[in-house]
Amino acid sequence: MSRLALLACQIGVAIVGLALWQVFATVEIFGKVLLPPFFFSTPLDVAAQVVKWFSTGTIWKHLIITLWESILAFVIGSTLGVLVGFWFARQPLIAAIFDPYVKMVNALPRVVLAPIFALWLGLGIWSKVALGVTLVFFIVFFNVYQGVKEVSTTVLDNGRMLGMNDRQLMRHVYWPSALSWMFSSLHTSVGFAVVGAVVGEYLGAAAGLGYLIQQAEGIFDVAGVFAGMFVLSVFVLIIDYGVTLVERRLLVWRPVASEGRG
Amino acid sequence: MTTAEPAAIALEDATVAFRLADSRVYTAVEKANLTVANGEFVAIVGPTGCGKSTLLNVAAGLLKPAAGHVRIFGEHLSGLNRDAGYLFQADALFPWKTAIDNVAIGLDISGAPRENARARAQAFLTSVGLGAFGNRYPHMLSGGQRKRVGLAQVLIRDPKILLMDEPFGPLDAQTRQIMGNLLLELWSADRKAVLFVTHDLEEAIALADRVVIMSAGPSARIIGDWKVPLKRPRDISEVRMEKEFHELHREIWSVLKDEVMKGYAQTSQIAEAV
């Protein structure tokens, strides 16, 4: 199928879906509206809400807060993940000692930490950043750990035979290998940074997309909830596209077949 | 060559043993004695799993022998062998570096100026016939091309000794001949000492000055040593037509054949035991 035809089909799905939603929410079928607008709103109301947010400019403040929280969560979580992943992989004893605790914390659904972070760090952005960090950290940590552990012994031996000392092995062999694993999980970890921010906002905040959705929900403004969800998904799509661009530049050396690790 | 000059590589009663998971000791190679003179091309041939690569790793200093000595130009070897370049059997290029950066790395890490290193790497890439492929990553190259990059990567450091572990093993027959000729051409320029491991007797005779045969493992020993009477420079594909080649091949094969059979028998025994 050509790209144009594919795009047409994709848009077609959206149009059909929205049209059905609009019809079921406004037209009575057998004397009954299948999707009562009070609970399901209508696509036109949702669109009107989105347009209003952007035309009055109220949405920007929330978008920027959420974006900022996501970026901080991603940067801090990744940095910690890389450092600890490296450390554990190079010190098997440390890794063995901490293993049960790492597994324990990772098994914990991170949402339950949100109230604790709100208590400790207040209702500002840092409690959301902390939640995002706990999500991003483990993904990056596990990938970097794996990346350092699974450096091919032949490549390592080759480095040593070419005269590399420990520091040079770190820089030319371990580091690129670990980074490649980290970048291969970039989509997941960036996605989780956004999840952490939004869930945190939803559970208690004064601004952000999650806050917007939560506020709308509080006054039974279903159109507002859907509008918030719509803006959120477009936001994530744009970020994901940015990640793809970064990835294409950084991972040119990798064969296409091995993509999709992590 | 005078006898006073110390051999490039000398293994003296080198025994290599590994401790297995159940704390038994597996002796891979027993009391191997082998010398490679400076400028000499020696090939080791043996059945699969006989410990040929093990012996190479000992000469490289990647493995320490459990008993016996390794001398490199007369000096006792402890730690890595800094005089040796090692061409591995498996892919050993750095996948995140382009071909030219892979070749230049040996100079980069020794502190050579970057421009200088790049220029020399380009020259070496050209000498292995890949002058136009410098900015390709390893995964964009064919198996034969990757071996060429590997060869350039090792040779750019100008090692006095070249260790090669079935370097052309995974390549197809034509590419192997081309690589063999390329190797001989590069080697003839400055005649480094070469220790070349292969399971292919024909390849060994065509390339080497001396062919050494190992017995089937475990506790593999060196059981034969033949001088190759063929003149140089050689062409790998033409040298196979010569009478001396066939005579030597027949002679060595009569010894090697039994070991190969033993090797097979042992492998199948192990398979049954497991």
C-alpha cells in the first residue's frame, strides 16, 4: 500500500470512529441515546473545549509544566540509571547484595509512592519528578546493567590486545555498549517519564495536564476529560517523534534487525 | 637467521587446564613445545576442539598456562603480550565505530594525533582494498570486508607477532583464497612472525613455512611438525596444483586423519554421556 493510501485509511478510521460517537451521542435510536452526552460527551464538544484552551492560551501553562516535569524526570532517572547500572555491572558483589531490594522496589506499583512523594516534596513539580524518576530509573538501570554485562568477550579481548587500559576499555567498549542499550529503551523510558508526571499531577497538583483532567473530572465535565486526554496523546506523539529523530542520529551504527531491544 | 636470535614465540612445556563447574580439572593442552622464529609463518592444524585457540590465547597472554613457560623474544611473558596483534575468529570490530575509526583506534589509544591516525588508517584501509569504505559501520560490510578491516586494525599497530585464530573460517571458499593471498602479500612486506590456527590443512600448507599438527583433546599435544618446501612468493590457488603440495598433504593427512577420527569419537562419547 502506498504511503498516501495508508494515510487516507488511517484518517478514515478516525473519521468513522468520531462520526459514530457523534451519532450515538446525539441521535435517538429506538427511543434511546446509546451514549448519553453527560457521560460520554460528543466529539464536537471535546473539539470545542480543545480549541478554547488553545485560543485563550490557558493550556500552555499546563503543557509546559508537564513537559518540564517529564524532562526533569527523564534526565535525573536516566543519569541515576546509567551510574548505578554501570556500578552494579562492574561490582558483582554490590549487585548481589542489593539484588533482592532492587527486585522488591521494582515490583512495587509506583503509584502508591505518589502520596509519599507529595508528603515529602509538596504539591509542586518535584513530587511528580520523583515519581517519574522511579519509573525511568529502573528501565534505564536494567538496560545499562545488561549492556555492560553482555559486552562481547571477543570485542573486549580485542580492545585489550589493541593496547587499551581499563579507562580506555571503559570509554571505547563498555560505555558505547551500555549507551546503545539505554537508547534502545528510549521510547519506553521517555513514555514513562510522561506517565510519572501526569499520574503525579492527577493525584495532587496545582497545574499540568493531569491536574486539568482531574479538575474536569471533579465537576463532571466529561468533555474536559476527553479534551485533556486528546491533548495528552498528541503531546506524547510529538515527544515520541522527537525521540525517533534523536535515535536515528545516535544509533546509525546498529543494524536494523536488532532494533527493539528493551 | 642465526640460532642465537631468540624465537619470537617459544612455548616450553606449556600446559593449560581449566577448572570445571564440578571442580574437576580439564586439561586442554598438555606440555606443548612450540617455537616460532622471527619472520616465520607457522600454522597449527588439528581436529575441532583440540585446543588450538587455547594455545593462541596463551601466546597472546590472554590465558596463563597452568605449568610451563611462554617466552616472547626470549622474555618470560607475564600479562598481555604487547608485541602481538590478534586477529580473532569471531567478529571483534567495535560495532559503534566506522571502519576507519576501527582501524585508527590502535593509534588513538596510544596517544597519536587524531589527524595523523586518520591518515594512516586511510592508508591501511586502502592497502586491504577498502579505501572507499571508511565511513561504513561494521554491520554495513560483508563478512570478508569485516575481516579486511580487522586485518588493518591489527596491522596498523605494526606488531612484531601476528596471532590469527581461524580468521577466514566463516568466509566462503573464494573469499578465503582472496584473503589468503592478501595476507601473504601484506606479510611479505615486512615478514612478521605469524602463528596461524586453522582446521583446514590445505590452507595451512598453502600459507605457512611450517605446519604443526595437534592431537585430539583433551590433553592435546603437538604430534607433528613439517617444513613446507614450497617457494615464495606463492599464489594460494596455484600452489595447490604443485606436486610437493600434494606429497606433503598426503603425508600430513595420514597423521591428522587418525586424530580427526579420535576427535569425532570423543565428541560423540561426550554427547552420549550428556
